[in-house]
Amino acid sequence: MAAGIFTDDLFLQHDTGRSHPESPSRLLAIRERLEGGLASHFKTLSRRFADPTQIQLIHDGRYVQELERFCNAHGGYLDGDTPVSDQSYRAALLAAGAGLEAADQIQSGNISRALLLVRPPGHHSLVQRAMGFCLFNNVAICARYLQLLGHKKIAIVDWDVHHGNGTQDAFYEDPSVLFISLHQYPFYPGSGAASETGRGAGAGTTLNCPLPAGSADAEYKQAFEKKILPALEQFGPNAILISAGFDAHRDDPLAGMLLTATSYEWMSRKLRDFADSHCDGRLISFLEGGYNLDALADSVEAHASVLI
Ligand SMILES: [Zn+2]
């Protein structure tokens, strides 16, 4: 079964300023690496903007309106590290829309998995506000949309080096979504202790794997084999979503982990194989962080090589 891919020039117009690490050059570095190479093995997905009401599968309507107004008024900083430009709202609707299009294409049997090279990223964004370079929670919106299509149990695996606090919050009391995060800890944004396991009906469907700075392949593999794969087996999801940040690479300037591109290939293969054997192949991967351009291109290429 084919794999889909999506990226778009509009994502380059989410202009975060000259010195911001979450820059358009990240996508350009990835595109340069994949074009003429692995990209030809993927089916290109159609361009689709999420409707603001679909953003409200996760986010508060007032936040969506405020973000639109703020961007239309030429943008600025939403919080200490989250700048937006006049095109950022549209770029964010397109990033979320990519997840909806991938879900529909999987539903109609045209593809079984998808790689979505989008920005702005999403996993820190909260119901009522932007946070940490993230505007709309693309992966969380996609999880809710897949549920509307009839896939009741969704697992989200977040291997970005930062804890996916926004995604965790969205599903913390929801037993239908298993949220799993591997991240440097203690570290930004501060959450993600192993003791955070969900609340109420959602007790037990959040799995945090906090790892100390300096962790490498061995620690990640151990977390996968001892915790993550058994949790996925036990939960029995209908689809796997990946918050694929590549900032745990050893060359990343924002964090202190020691992964290589090979580590991402290994994790990708584990999740692809799980999706193939348990979820009819359904897997959608969303780009989150990753700030060393060479390391990012290497890592995404390794990830993509497993998805084709
Ligand atoms: Zn990150």
C-alpha cells in the first residue's frame, strides 16, 4: 500500500524572524534532501485547509478567532518564544488540514500511511493558547478526526525531545487515546514525569518515558521494548500517530540527547511494524521539532525510508 507525503510553500511563509530556531529553512533542508530521492516513492497528498470548526475538535473557538485576528494584524509574539507572521494562521490551518487529508486518504484506501512535513508544529499548543513554537495541535486534531471516521482507539507516540504537554492535556482524561511521550527530563516545558499517567476515565492511558540528558540509543530502545511496545499491545489502537520531532539528535542545538539518524530509523520501523500488524498499516507522522538542519535532513530521510 502506498504512503502519502505532504508539504507546501505556504509553510515557508510562517515567518518567525531571522534568528528563530523554528525557521522555514528547516523545511527547505528536508525538501532538498528528499526531492529527487525518497519523495518520488510517496504519493503527494492534496492541499487542504482545516475548517476553523475542525480546529475546534481540540481548541477553544475564541483562541482560533484571536489567532486569526492577531495574524491579520501582522502578527508578533504570542508568548516569549512563539512569533507569528501575517501568513501564520493560514499556514496553521494547512498544517492541521494535512492531517485531515491524510486521514481521509487512508479511509478511502488510497494510502496506508503518511508523512506530513508541516510547520508550525503542534504538540505544545494548548486548548486555549499557543505555546512553544506551536499554534494548533495538528496530531491531536487528527486523532479526533480519525475517531469521527470510526477509528475509536488512537495511539499517539511523541518522540520529540520535549514533552508533548499540549497533546497530553487534550487527552488526559480520555481513555480512547493512548498518549506516549519519550523526552528529556527535567527539561522544557517541565511536565512529563513518569507519575503523570492520566486522570479519571483516562487513568492509565498516558505513558511518560522521561529520560535524562545524555540518553542515547540504548535508553530509547529499552523504553520502546520494556514500556512502549507492551503498552501499545495492551491498548490495541486502530491507528498510530507520531509526533515526529528530531531534536533528540546528538547535534541538535536546543537539547542534550545523543540519538543519530539511525535511531530514528529504528523507532520508525518498530512503529511501522506495529501499525502493519495491529492497525491495518494506519500510521500518520507529523513533523514537530529538530533544529540542526543537517541532522534534521538526515533524520527525516531515515524516517521516510521506513515509511515508503
Ligand atoms: Zn522539541
